[in-house]
Amino acid sequence: MPKTLGVGFVGAGSISDLHAPGYNEKSNSKIIAYTDVNAELAAVKAKKFGAETSYPTVEQLLKDDRIDVVDICIPTAYHAKVAVQAAEAGKHIFVEKPMARTVKECDEMNAATKKAGVKLMVDHDLIFFPPFVQCKKLITEGGVGRLIRMRAAHMAGHRYGGWRNDPNITGGGLLIEGLVHPLYLSRWFLGELEEVSAMTGRTDDIPKAEDVVTIMLRSKDSWGTIDANLNGPPPLWDDHLEFVGTKGMLIANGAETQIIRGPPLMHYHDGLWTMYREQTYESWPFPNEIEWSYPKAFVYAEREFLSSITEDREPRVTGADGRRIIQIVEACYESASTGRTIKVS
């Protein structure tokens, strides 16, 4: 019988609430403990998600021999330090995006996990979001012909608050904190990205870093754009994807929410539109139905991570993948500051 993997959470903030169900739904994993700088919050989350205990410090959590996996849900500035500590303690690591603030920090994390012989997976959760998975399948099967371009939107009617508005903690602004999602999706769909050109700006004096970003991307055979901003009107949230090929088109109408309520996925091919609707019954699917649930993307990501441990293989999103996205982020910042197109070697 497979070993039950014990999970320890470092960080008990809101994002950890999306991570926890992925461990509780699997029979081969169990949440053992939480730790957080807010000890009361750690205790509350431990009770909420059925953990056995909470600890006041990371060091105490890492000494718990029942814990095999550490899930890091803390601000980006502390990812590298905690990941290195976890690796040295022999724990497998699931880390929230972005992997780290810099390529250097990513290298420290990868070196530590390689030395310790433990797994590391970065939470690029949207490659597990069912409508985007279906887009990938359709494109791979020739459903749009040769893929020419992709457009990703990432627009919201709010500002970053708290630590997310501190570039010393995040490594920047909207580009690194929010656009990691469309950047890893662009790489997944278009292939390895070779060149980037970016412009960044601020809508006013309140954000401490960029909250408006436009990025142009090129892979070997395709092109992409990312249009992003914060500080729009309150109803705004738009994170949809568009794909144009030589023989068809795809529109995936948002992951976290949909500003204009419509089909989760629309596919144009052979002169006809195929509209996918939201799945109504998991055990009784209808034609052209698709699951539309952003929280389930986290469940599927953690399911993949746990499987990579029990099967002793690399996870779908490795530390090398996380590092590559931060390398692309750094190239985008260089482009924005110099006005040049940057080759990403």
C-alpha cells in the first residue's frame, strides 16, 4: 500500500486555502501541520483543514518526521530561504508562483533540491485548468492548423495591497506578481520563447511598481502578446486567452472569472463554431461540456505533484521551468528599461 505523504504548510494566508483541498482529496496524503508568522491564523487553518497541529516557526515544522512535503505559501521574498531549509530537511517542495524574485534565487532552490534528492514543483496551476488543457489538446491535434499567435489578457479592477505592493518583497510589480501566469501559459502553447519586448507604466503615484504592462513575445514559429493592467473600474476582471491559427481560432473565456459571461471555450474550425458549456454533472457528461473551476486547477496541480513523488519522476512543472519564467521576467524588465527587444538565451 502506498505511503501516506504528510504535508506541512508554511504560510496560512488566503492562497493556502486553495492549496489545502488538493491534499485532502487524495487518500495518499494528509495535512499534518501549519506554520505562519501569525500563530493564531496557523491554528485556525490547522483546525479548518484537519491538520494535526500548528507550529510557531518553520524550523519546528521541518523537524516533524511525519511531514514529507512542504507547501510554501508565503511572500515571494522568502521562497528561496524556506525552500533551501526544506530541502536540507529532506522534504519535497511545492512552491507558490512566482518561484522566486530572481534567477539567482531560483538557482539556490534548484541546487538545494538537487543536492538533497527531493522533488520541487512550482505552482503554475493554470496549465491544469480544464479549458486551457482542452485548448492545448485541440491545438496539438491540428484544430487551428498552424498556430500563428496567442493573446493573453490580465486586467483587474483593483490594486495590489499589502506585501504585493512592495517590490522589495515581490521583486517588482504586476509583471512578476501577476504576469507569471500568462508567461508560463505562452511558453506552454507557443513553445520556448526566444525574444521579448515589453513596456511598463504606472497609472498614478500609489503603486510602488508597474501596474500597466504590454509584452510582445516570439517563439520559433509563433507570436504572442500579453495585455495587462490593474486599477481599472471595480467590475473589471479579464484573464481570457485567444488563439489564431491558419485554419481555426480558439477563445477561452477566463479562468478566475469572466467579465462577460459566455461559453468557457469557443472553437472555430471548418466554418463552424463549437461552443463548450460548463459541466453540469461530473459523472454524467454531455457533449461539448467542460469543467470550469479555477480552484480545481490547484487540486489537479497537487495531484500531479503527489504522483511525481510516489512514482519517483519529475513533476510537470519543475524548478527548471520556474527558473525559465523568472529569466523571461528579467528579460521583460530589461526590455522595458532599455526600449530594446531582448533575446532570451
